[in-house]
Amino acid sequence: MDRMAKYVVFKGRVQGVGFRYTAHRSACRFELTGFVRNLGDGSVEMLIQGNPDDLDECLADIRDSFEGYIKELQVHEVPEDPRYKSFVITY
């Protein structure tokens, strides 16, 4: 099975609105690995890894859930990080 990884930064009103928990729930539903965490500038970063179609579906799910909150989305394809065996919320 093909796998890939994406590093994503969400900007806008994405802290204090349940964003990390929603991202975690979506990533787990699609059986992705990686992490999500708040950044000091008010944005949220996420690393998601797994099947390319599932990555796209997860991102679409998060965008739909937070329509109006996400003002900017930066997505970069990155090498997969084998340290992540599940999807976690980090601090």
C-alpha cells in the first residue's frame, strides 16, 4: 500500500475551538499516524501519514468542520516519520 506524509499548518481562529480534538478524531477514523499541536502564534500544526486518499479525506473533513475558522492552510509533502505509530495530540 502506498503511504505518504503531509505537514499542515492551519491559520485563523483554530485554537480554543476544539480543533485538535476534531483533527485527532478524523485522523483516527482514517487510521492515520502523526500529531497535531497548537503553536505559539495561534496556528495549529499537524503531521498526517498514511494512504494518500485518506490524507485528502481527513483534510477535507477538517476543512468542512471548521469552515469559517480556517483562514489559511499550508500543506507540504514531507518524508514519513516512522516514530509515529498512532495519531496523537501533543503539547
